Amino acid sequence: MTQTVLVTGAAAGLGKVIAASLLEQGFQVVLTDVDAARAQQAADELDNGSVLALGLDIRQPQDFDRALDATVARFGSLDVLVNNAALTLATPVMEIGVDEFDRVLSTNLRGTFVGCQTMGRYFASRGYGRIINLASLAGQNGGTASGAHYAASKGGILTLTKVFARELAKSGVTVNAIAPGPMDLPVVHALVPEEKMAGLLAMIPVGKLGEAEFIAQAVALLASPQASFVTGATWDINGGLFMR
């Protein structure tokens, strides 16, 4: 069957790579971003007739409700949610103000909670669904290069993944997370100056940055109907930086 997937934060970066890859693999894609114009621009670049662009503030349940209604109106149903949108502010931990802390947590952690809850209800009512949450190595090892508040939010996402996996399993809905390490993406290059990149690569056992396209392939695998026996899991894709 042709599945419809909604990807948050998909106007650029990893989200756009995921959206483009899923489109190539035959998914119908709802490409969302807090900036509706950027979402539409990205969709125009990818469009093959199976893309819908929507503005979506992941912090707001009503935005998810509207996105779901628009998706069902366009494609007939929604099958997969990819919670990818996140805010990264690399402020040193001792300099983070409470307002900034709340802003990052409300975007990353609250946004994932709202997405899982809103779309989880819909998936459960249909007896089928796939939710994939983008976590991070930072939420596993306490890394603060991308901000302590970012790391805390991603650690929380790992816990929410297990909570919703338990809650929704009986309804035919799986909930999993992917925890990438440093990826070869603009956001990583912006955080790590060129003169410090060699030092970062030296810390990674495999000696290189990860490929965003492989993350997209992992998303597609977890999104497949055949992935019914995987739930509450976190897939580590980090070049060996964190080993269980």
C-alpha cells in the first residue's frame, strides 16, 4: 500500500533529506515547517504530485489537528509521523537563561509529546500507525556541544518514545526513536568551525561524519508495515561514539 508520512521541520536540513528520500521510495509526503513559506518552497523543489506543504508549529495541538485534517483531505489518510523538528542553541550551560531553556524544551520535547499524542490518537483509532522520533546522541551521553537544553530535550524524547510505545502497542501503532551522532549537515558545520573539525573526527571511532541519507533509510525501514515487531527502540547511528 502507498503510505502517507508527515515530516516536521522538513523545510531544510535532515528533515528535508528524510522527506525527499521517502518521496523517492514511493511515500506520499506532507512536508511541514513552522515557516509555511519555506515549507512550500521545499515542496516545490521536490514535488512530483505526492507532496503537500503545510505550516506547523509543533508546540500547538491545534496545528497538528489542522495538519491532520488537511492531510486526510488531500491523501485520504495518514500512516506515519516523523517528529524531526527541533531547536538547537549552542549556548554554554552556565550561560543558559531560563527563558531560553524553556524555549528549547517547549519546542523539542513538548513538540514531540504533542505530535505523539495527537497523531497517536488518530493512528490508534485506525488500528495502524508508525511514529519515528528523532532523538540525538547528545541525549544519551550528555554532550553539550549543541546545548545542554538540547541534550536534555533529546533525552526526554527517548523516554517519551518508550511511554508512547507502551501506550499504543495494543492499537497496532509502533513508536521508535533514532539517535544520530554528528551528521554531515550544515547545522553541524555551523556548530563546529573548520579548524576544529579534525578534532571532532578524531573523537569518532569510524573517523567521519554520518550521512543524512542513511538516517532517512532507517526512517523508511521503521515506517514500513513490516516493522510491527520493533517498538520502544532507539536505533543508534553515531559512528561508535556511544556503544551500549
